[in-house]
Amino acid sequence: MTDKGMKPSSQTTAEASSFTSNAETIARAARSAFEESQLVDPSERNVALEAIRRVLEESRDEVLAANKRDMQVRMVHRRED
């Protein structure tokens, strides 16, 4: 039941199922990437991780703005459900 006291629509159920499936896929990929990263020399891995950190830091404002837009779109869709 939703907070409106109604059963969730099939679309909401499908979205939840899709989200779970996507989350599981991402988790599996992350685990695989971690396991593979353990095969790389630690100094090379640290260089790669530092490069990733730097790019994320440089892109921080863009990433946060995109996340905000995604959340706004989601809120609009929730109101429509």
C-alpha cells in the first residue's frame, strides 16, 4: 500500500523491480571490478584511483546538478502516479 492508502500501480511495481535488477547488476559489476583491481600492482591501482578521484572532484558541480535534475524529474513522476 502507498501512503495514499492505495495499492501501488503495476508501473510502480515494475519500476521497483527494475530498480532492484539495476542495483543488483551494478553491485555485481562493482564486486567484479574490485576483484579484478586486486590483480593490479598496488602502485598502479593507486595511480588509477587518484586519477578517478581527481576527475570526480573536477566534475563535482556537474554531477550534483545532474543528480538534482534527476531528483526533480522523479518527484514530478511520483506526483503523476
